Amino acid sequence: MKPRNDFQGPPLFSYGFRPFFLFSSIFACGVIPLWWLVWRGYVTLGGYFVPADWHIHEMVFGYGAAVVAGFLFTAVPNWTGRMPSRGWPLALLLMLWLAGRVAVAGLLPFAAPWILGIDQMFLFVVAAMIAREIVAGRNWKNLKVLVPVSLLWGANVLFHIEALTDGVADTGRRLGIALLIFLITLIGGRIVPSFTRNWLAQRGATRLPVAFNRFDGICIIAGLAALLSWAVAPFDLVSVFTGGAAAILHLCRLVRWRGQNTWRSPLLLMLHISYLMVPLGFASIAAGALGIAEPAVTAHVFGIGAVAGMTLAVMMRATMGHTGRPLVAGSALSLAFAMICAAMLARVAGQEFRIENLDGIDLSTMFWTVGFGIFLWRTGRWMTRPKIRRKPVSNVSFVSCPA
């Protein structure tokens, strides 16, 4: 096997996390201000999505799918022991992702079937490339990672079809968010306690996170039931029971990970705070079904708090570890994460919450944009430059745990 440092092309395409973490963050930094302009009526987009559908679609299948791809194209080589995808395959895949963003925004003079075809190709090719690597490396136990990726691809196709046939992708909106949350319960449920255990053990702690066991499996199943009921029947009584049960179970799961002992490590604490949004989101499913909370609350607790929070924290850690930087968040990146938390709180508060002439939606847009702007300012150059050669540091890689 060739050594992994023999790549002679641009550093940006030397590893999967680099292009997709960078461009997903650039996209996140720009797409929410654009959505604010659409929401306020200053800008009109083309395409066949209504504005709310476009907004949710691009956060799930634009931003979210790109981060998932960056994670997997970095994780799979560690699982299989094979060379990572790099160079022109990554560049072409990035172009495919960008084409999807342009097509969905209605900036290409294509009919609806062509827009659907262009947009769905990204996740289809991601799944195919991952399948090829796992099969070639005979890493059969991680074939299961193809299931949620394939479901995410299917949900994207369903989103388009529902928008074309019904005018609004009501179920597709929730299903896309639900699949990202399911991935967090699966992968986050492995990496968060693992990183916490390693960090606490290095400091001589005796009370460590509980290892993955049957209880975690029960939590995942309960969470899946709550997500499915929310996706297809958000106002039915079944969502009250499944959402409430999943909230309690996942809160207990989080407590078992000893997150309260990680306050000296902001990078770890971010992961625990982000996962806290999962049980809070489940609780909001139950509250929404009872009519206590607005339907948008669940979408934004999950979308901003859990998905954006967890992906931002993981991108920080991965970028530091894989570019040779120490795993220290510092004040700038800690502020970036705090801005995303503030964006969630402001968006949940909504238009009723006001500071001077700014309502919760205005403030949420500002906080989100500042948060991702700080992240790009701090880490963007790391993704485009060669890795700093340092002595190996334990627990550097965020992909050392099986998915």
C-alpha cells in the first residue's frame, strides 16, 4: 500500500473532510442571510420549491449532506485501512454538490426532472463510493453505515417528488431532519462517550462514561420511533408518547456520559451540549403534538441546536486533529459555538421576542452568520494548507470509533 502522505495535489483535496467541511461552512454562512432576504420579501428564488421548502431542503440536503460526506470520506479510510479518496474524485464530487445547490435555487434553465436528477446525484455517488471502499476493504461490519446514507438519498428524492405533486414537501421536511438526528444518535452516541472517556481517563478520573450497551440500543430504537411518528403523524397522540419516552431515555443516556465533568474542555463540552438538544427536541415533539409548542420549535431545536451544534463541534475537532493542531477550542471557536446556541434560542423565541427593532428571526440570522463566520475565519485556512507534522497525540482522530 502507498503511504498516505504521497498526495502531490492541492491540500484542499488531500482528504475528504477538507473540501466538504470548508464549503459546507461557507454555504451555511451565506445561505441563512439569503433565506432571511427571501423571508422578508427582498429576494425571490426560482425553482419549484416554496421558500420554506427550499430553506429546509438546503440545510438538510445541502449543508447536512456535505458534512456527512466529509465525515464519511475521512472515517472510512480509518475503518478499512485503504487509501482515502482524494484528488479529482473529491473535486468532481464537490462540483456535483455545488451543481445541486445551483439547480435547486432555480438558477439553471432546467425542467423539474433535471433539477431532481442533478440534486439527487450527490448522495447517490457518496453512497456508491463508500460502498466500494467498504467492500474492497472487506470491512463488512461498517456496511451498516450505508443504510442511513441511502435513506438520506431516498428522503431527498421523496422531498422533490412531494414538492412537485403536492406543492409542499410537508413530510419530506421532517423526514430529512429526522434522518440527520438519527445519525447523531448513532454516531454521536459512539464518539461523544468515547472522547469523554479518554479525556477523563487521562486525568485520573474514576467515574467514566458507561460503555455502549443494551440501554443505548433501547434509546436508539425509542428515538427512531419518535422520529418516524413525528415525520408522518406529528399531531397524533402516538407522537406524544414516543416523543416523551425518547426524551427521557436520551436524557438518561446523556447523563451516563459524564458530560458535567468536561467543563474544562470546551471542545468536549460542545459535544455534550449539542447532544442535549436531541432529548429537548424529542420533548418538543410531544409538546407540539399536545399543542403546547409551535411546530417550528422541534425543527429548529433539532436543526440548529442538535445538527448545526454537533456538526460544528465535530468539524472543529476533526479539522484540528487531522491538520496537526492541538485539540483546544480557544476563545474564538468557543464563541462560534455559543453563537449557534444563541441562534437556536432566538429562533425558538420567534417573532414575539424583540430587542429594539430586531425580532427573534433577525437575531437568529445574525448569531448563526457570526458563528459560522468565526469558524471559517479560524479554521478555513487550516483546510487549505498542508498538515502540520507533530508527534502523535492520543484521541486526535474523531473517526477512530466505529460508526
